[in-house]
Amino acid sequence: MSVEWYDMIAKRNGGYKSDAIYTVEGNSGEYAFEERLIEMLPNFQSVLDAGCGHGEFTLKMSRYAKSLTGFDNSAELLKIANSILEERTDVDNVDFVWISTKKDSPFEENQFDFIYTRRGPTSILNHRPILKPGGFIFGIHSTEQERVTNRLNDNGFVDITFEVFDEAYKCFPNEREFTKYLSSMHGRPDYTLPENQAELNRLIEENTFDGQLKFKEWRYIWSARNPE
């Protein structure tokens, strides 16, 4: 996804987020990822959030981490993250930095002993030297499973695991909330605009089951370790 799209989302939505109202049915990969991450964070000294977006999730996880750095390649998203951080006088273990993992990393070799990415850039896997020997990397994504697999193998990670979550549904009370949610998704257009009405109607029809608007949540959680 282009940096321009993320910058646009930051300006339009106030961050990479949505205020759409919905409930979740079934075993959600997003919930499982967060629960496992909370359990893992206290075990590490220096943690990297790869693709932190507007920083809301990073700050939520900061209460469980000793030291947490979030990075993103969208300057607009990081403006929001740093603005939120300035208001959080109770947080002193977080910093946000702008980088692109498609270029050389500014981080030092062996700087982190744990990296996580919540639907962030898979190119972080090309920067294994910033992870200490024996360190862990942990992620959740909704696309690019083959690319993640190849990058983990090509970069020499070991103890690689994958787990697919494909039984959860996001359930929306009406078309308005469904439209708001779709418009916040990766690479999707703004479905509130008249020119996208035909596509929106098709998606509404495809995702209506027994009168209920439901959108399937497909995620996979992966983990790996840097060799000793």
C-alpha cells in the first residue's frame, strides 16, 4: 500500500482506524493476537512495533512493555501518534520514529529482543540484524502469507509457526456502519462517495446472510525466532 494512501487515511479518519460499530462472532485472530502479545511483552527488554500507524495500539501495549519503539513510514500517522504521546503524561517508555523498511534501517544491530507487527510491513523481515540472537518476532496479517513465509525462510529465521483464523465474523447493525468499516480497510475507496455506490451495493449483497450484514475476518498469526 502506498504511503499516500496512509497519509490520506490519517487526514480523513484521524488515524488508521474506524469508528464503525460492530460486534464479533467466533474466534477472532485479532483478539488472539492481542491476548498473546500481552502475555509475551513483559518477558523482553526492548520491543519494536513495526508499522505502528497512529500509535493507539502501541500506547495500549506500553503498559505491558519495559521499552517500546513504534515506527511507521507515514509522516501523517506519526504526527497523530506523537500528538497522542505528548498528552499521555503517564507514559515514559515509548518513542515513535519515522522509517521505511524498504530502505536501510536506522536501528542498531541487536537493538531489539522482540519485534511485533500488527498488519504492518512484511519487509521488516528483511532486517533480521536489528533483532538480538535468540530474539522473537511475532505478527498478524490478513494478506501476503506466501510472502511472509518466503521472507522468514530467506532471512534465516527458525522455529517458524503459522496459525489461521477464519471462523470469525464482524456483524454490523446497518449499512451505514458497514460502509464506514469498508471505507477504512486497506486500499479500499471511500464507499460514501456516489461514484462507489454500485460497488458498495454489490458488497452489501454479497455479505448479507439471513438479513444480517456480516464480514468474514480472515487472519493468520505467525511467529519465528532469530537463531542464537
